[in-house]
Amino acid sequence: MIKAAIFGASGYTGQELTRILSGHPEVKLVAVTSRRFAGQPVSDVFPALNGLTSLKYQNAAPAQICDLCDVVFLALPHGVSMEIVPEFIRAGKKVIDLSADYRLRDLKVYETWYQKHSSARFIKEAVYGIPELYRSKIKKTKFIANPGCYPTSIILGLAPALKKKLLDVSTIIADSASGVSGAGREPLTGSLFCEVEGGFKAYKVGKHRHLPEIEQELNALAGKKFAISFTPHLLPVKRGILSTIYAKLKKDVSLADLHSLYSTFYAAEKFVRICPQGVYPNISSVCGSNYCDIGVAVDPRTKRVIIMAAIDNLIKGAAGQAVQNMNIICGFEEDTGLSIAPLYP
């Protein structure tokens, strides 16, 4: 059994990590940190975890956490992880960082979209953690840059078509809609119930920070550099992401062939489910789980492909994928602690 800690565990992602790890048969969760709630029981902050953990939040330094654990999850804001990752790496700990600090391989790109990087030399050590694409690299590393939620849905949605070179990549458009939990637990006006309920809007059009991450991975899959149009939207629901992706086909492809391609590409994947032909994913069918549901369609009139991918932004888009990566680097079965059926209705 390994000992795990969560650094920055009082947000929604930290709560989901706590929930999953508390029930993981191969893990003992030994520490959770939070400056704001230091000294308070986790179950006081998140009553849903009452009876699942007796831990209290600590305002602990990295060195203190290093002494307690084998693997550490960093559920911290962008720009904060980079300050403490080096200490965990030097201590030989397995590190799974859920911020964007090590996702972008090009330092200039990171500093353009985020801020000055204080530990850039560790970027090359991080493996981008989409198991379905980088499993062999993940097995060999101790340092995971866990992907963002929007990128996970779009990258998994496009991977088979890009690998097969079916698309005119200059025409790719991704429209993604996320539940409000994607904005975090801070009491922001735009996330208040009265501001969100009954609404549906786009935001950060053409300038969302996930855009360079999405393009980095899509470019790698296609073997060429290109840009896409990406527009995120806010849904008046708690959780879930539905990404609808459009692109022109380079040649005629039937729906049967496209569906066969996707079914074959993901045939061995435990957490990617391909919808039957004519059936399209719904966030209500993945919420609370680590699944990514993908549906495909072909519009012969416009010669476009339409790909739809649904995930829970807090699970496959964050905490669940982080645990999936931990399972791989620790040698456990990949679905250990993650065989959770979606919550429906």
C-alpha cells in the first residue's frame, strides 16, 4: 500500500481526489493541505466526506509532506505548483501536478499565456498525462503534468481522426460547454446561482488558457503545426463538459467507416466509450465517473465530420485522470479505485 498526500485539497478537485483516494484499495491518504481551513476536519468543510476520512487540513510545508508520503497530488492554482514541485522531485516522490505549470513543453508559450516560470528546467521531466495516448511514457516517469479538462475532451475526441489524417486541420472548430464547477470553489459573481441559472453563454472567446495546450497535443497527433478555433461556454449545471468538434474531411468517409475507426482505436481503453451510430453523448451519462463518451457523425452535404465528447470535468477532466495516472506509475490496475458508475439521473 502506498501513502498519498494532496497539496491544496480544499477546492472541488481536491475534494474529488480525497473522495476517490479514500476508497482506493491500494492507497492510504495520509495528509491533505489547505491554508484557509488549516486545523479543520475535512468532513466539516465537505460534509459529503463524513465517515470516509478522519483527516484534518494542514498548513504544511512541502518538506513536511515529503516525510509522510510516496506520491503527492498538487491541486494548486497555476503559478503555485512551480514553486514546490522541485522539492518533491528532488525528494524522489511521485508527483502528479493538476495545474498548467508543466503541461506546455515550450517555455515561451507558457510564459505568453501564463507567467514567468520559476522552475522551467523541470518541464522536460514532466509527461503529459493522457493515458490513452501516452501510457508507455507515463509508465516510465515519476512526474505527471495532468491535462486540463477542456483539452482532455477535445484531444480524445480528435485523436483517431488526426492519426488517420482524415481532416483538413485548418478547418477544426471546437465548441465546448462546461458546468460551473470548472470555475472552482471561490465565490465569484459569475459563478453565483442567480448569475448562471437559466443562462448559457460563451466566454474567453479565442483567448482561453487551455488553447495552447490543446493545439500542442493536436499538432503532435497530426505531425504538423496548425491553429484551431476554440470557444468555451458556461452551462447552468454543476459538472460535465460536452465538446462538439467540427472539421472538413480531406476525402469521403462513411459514417460506418468513421465509427469503425473510433471503435478500433479505443477498443482496449477502459475509460473511453464509443456511442453506437446515431447516438450522441450526454454529460448526464458520464457525471461522477472517469468515462469519456464519444459520438461521431458525418455530414455528406458539407463534407464535415462532427465529433462529440463528454466527460465529467472534475473526474476524467481532473481528479479521476490524476488517479488513473497514479495507478499506472505505481503499477496498479488502471481502473483501481475508479470503477465508479456514472451518477444518473
